[in-house]
Amino acid sequence: MSNRNKDRPQWDSERIHALRRHLELTQRELAERLGTRQQTISEWETNIYKPRGASATLLSIIAEQARFSYEAIPPKETLKKP
């Protein structure tokens, strides 16, 4: 398997929503760009489904063209006392 997939972002609901807001698009407008339905975008953003295959690749291409950079803030780790 190629290492290229490791370099691609994992498209979770927060990242998809952030990309759409960065692009200033509605769900319908993003769906049109991706060639999918508005309901699909909604399902991704509500974490019912995750994009895969060509949809994930297209999201990555659109994000790269828009110079979208999304770094999730890691959850706070519980501090362990020695």
C-alpha cells in the first residue's frame, strides 16, 4: 500500500465543517463541487458517515487549492501524579 494515504488528512465531521466554513459555502454548494447530494454533506458533518474513496480525495484537493490548514486541538490529557 502507498504511503500517500498517510499524508492525507482524515476527514472527520469537524474538519469537513471547518473546510466548508473556510470556503464560505453552504452544504448544497459544497455538494455541487463534489458531485454529491446536500444530504451527504450533512451526514458527514453530523458524523453519520465519513467520506471515503474519491470523495475524500476530492475534499483533499479542494482543501489544498483553498490553502486550508486544519489542526485539531488534541484533547486534554489527564495529568498523572507520580
